[in-house]
Amino acid sequence: MLMKSIIRSTLPIISCVIAMTAAADVTRTQTLQIHSGWNAVYLEVSPTDRDPSDLFDGLPVEIAAAYFPVQTPVEFVDDPGSTNWKKPEWRVWYAPHRADGVLSNLHAIIGVRAYLLKATQAFQWKVTGDVLHRPVVWQPQSLNFVGFCVSESAPPSFESFFAGSEAHQPIHAYRLVNDRWLKVTNPGDTNMHSGEAYWIRCNRQSDYSGPLEMRLPLTDELFFGEFSDTLEVEFSNRSAAPLLVSLSHVSGDLPMLIGLRQDGRLGFEFQELPAAIDLGAIPFGRADAIRLYPKRSVMTSNEANVLVRISTDAGAVSWLPIRAQRP
């Protein structure tokens, strides 16, 4: 990676030891535009209050449903209203005022998951919750009810997003339009949308979550416990072309250094984590990494966090939640 104006530092590398003491969660607010009728939404954050009766209190939501894969392939139904909610793969919440409200068996709304919502009128849903990084778990030889983090301003097409995954070729995707599941007939000219969920077929075993794969050590966030010094984040280009990657500081007050590789050199060059930084291009089929180092000596509280957004020129987005404790 080519970087300019980087200050060389020598930092001790200490292996990651996860402390058991709880730290403040990294949160953000996701905004979803809900229309009257059925909506297929991808919830990127885990709501602070996960009880659906509390979460939807005062909102015009009558039904919320989540799909939990079983061993057999999904039975596809093009009309959400005709879905057999009694099947074991479905968990459903009904608004308490409904006669079938007592049949609810969906007791928590968690993040990084796709949901079906039935609303009686359009509204803007702002959900504040924990940010977690979790890859997609695909059920092979079946349709999967999934969503992805993509750019709101420059989203990818279905074809470009899945170009690097043989397990998803040819692309069979369905999106919800006017209360009906319609097949995406032209994946190259049809863009994916932020906050939208789809039925997508996976033909065989796959761990593909998008053009850029982000690997974290051990957990679904970057957590610096009492004995953690520097931690490494690896990025792999799983697209069909070189991938430009950039990082931006979204929120949080954790002072940090970021370590970046210089071409032709071993080790990392460290600098203050800026508001935004261009990591350059990762070649097709290659991987690169960064290291992060919390400046505990200048922390103003015992716990602090920061949220980093990773963007690509392919329209894929990843969220990196970082937490640290002061010894």
C-alpha cells in the first residue's frame, strides 16, 4: 500500500487476551424507509431494546418475521402473506392488539439479520443499536434470506457484488416489490440497496460475504482488554478486480494509532488515526492488513470506543467497532 506522510514508530506487539470485564458497546443509528405493506429489511445493528413489543411500540408494525435456516432447502413462496409461519424455520412476532398476538414466538430482534415487516402505513424507522461484524452463514443448495452492507450513494449491482463468488453463479436473487417476491432478471443492471433483504440462492458451501472480506481476531469486534496492545485486521479482495479501500472515523472518542504497510518493507508504519484515510488498492485475490493501537495513556475514561467505516470502490461497506479498556 502506498501511504504518504507516515510517522515511523516502534510498538510492542503483545498477543490478544480477551478480558472478561464488560465495556461500553459501540453503537450507531440505522435509518430504514418502511412503506405500507410488506417490507424485506436488513438490520445492520442490534437494537438497544431487543424486545419486539417494546421496539415496535407506537410504530405501525403488525408483523415481524425472521427466517432461521433448517437442513432442508427453503420452500419459496412469492407472496409473504401466504407464508406458513408455523413452519419450524420461521419465528414471528404479532402486534399485541391482534387476535393472533398470543402466537408470537419471535422474542428478540437482533442485528446482522434479515426480517420481514408488515406495516399499516409508511414511516421512517430509526434504529439505534450495537455494531457487530459477522460474516454471512450460507445454507448450500438453497435460497437464503440475507442482506448486506452496501453504499447508500453508490451501491453495487447484484452481478458486480457476487462476481467473485463461484458458489453464487449464475445469480438467482429475488427482491420484494409491491408485496410480491420478483426475480432479479438482469443482475448486471439491478443495484442492491442499503437496508434491503433478499432471497439469494447459494449453490454450494460458501463463506462469501462480499467483495471485501474483513477478518478480526477471535470476536465480532476489535476489543482491547487489559492485556491487549496491538491487534491486526486483515482485508482480502474477493472481487473479480483490484479493490480500492478507504477508512473513515464515524464516531467515538478512543485515541488510536493505525499501522499501515509500506511497499517493499517489513512491519508497519504507525500514525494517528485520521478522520479518513485511503488504503490504496488490494490486487485481485490478495490480502493486506492494518494494525491498531489504542493510546491508553491519553484516554479520559476507563472505557472508550471508536467506530470505523470501511468503504470500497465496488460499493461494499464494512463496519469496524473498536473498544478498549484502560488498565
